Amino acid sequence: MYAVEYGDEAQEQADVLPFDALAPFLEVLAVLGVAPWSGKSLNEDNPNANILTLAFGPRKQGMVTYMILEDRRHVEILKVMWLGL
């Protein structure tokens, strides 16, 4: 298991997610706690980088950007976006 925490900006962004985004976002949190490497590297030139993104929502209209600190089994959520299409 990984500890999942929010950066200040990400916490504010998560706090204002609309109702439609809440269940898919909670699913992302569950994934980050057990399999954070399942996201996509933010740096396409370095697929093993520790900053990743994970899309969420029925039409992938949300995205979480996060950093993995493997030696500490820690995930820090850096940004939460919701397009709400």
C-alpha cells in the first residue's frame, strides 16, 4: 500500500470537484493507493519518471497529476483537473 496525500493546490482543486466527478475521483484514489505506477508518465521521453497522470471519469474528462516517492511508498497528488464535458 502507498500513502496518498494532496499538495495544497491539489487539495483545493479536489474540494471543488462537481458531484459527477466524485465517484470516479474516489476510484482514482483507490488505484493510487495500490497501483500508482499504472498511470502514464508525464514525460514521454522518460516513461520511468516518477511524475505520472491518470485520467478519470466516464469520458476521461478528469486528470490527476501525481508524484511517486517509491522509497517511502508515498504518492503526492500535485494537480486535479476536471473538464466536465
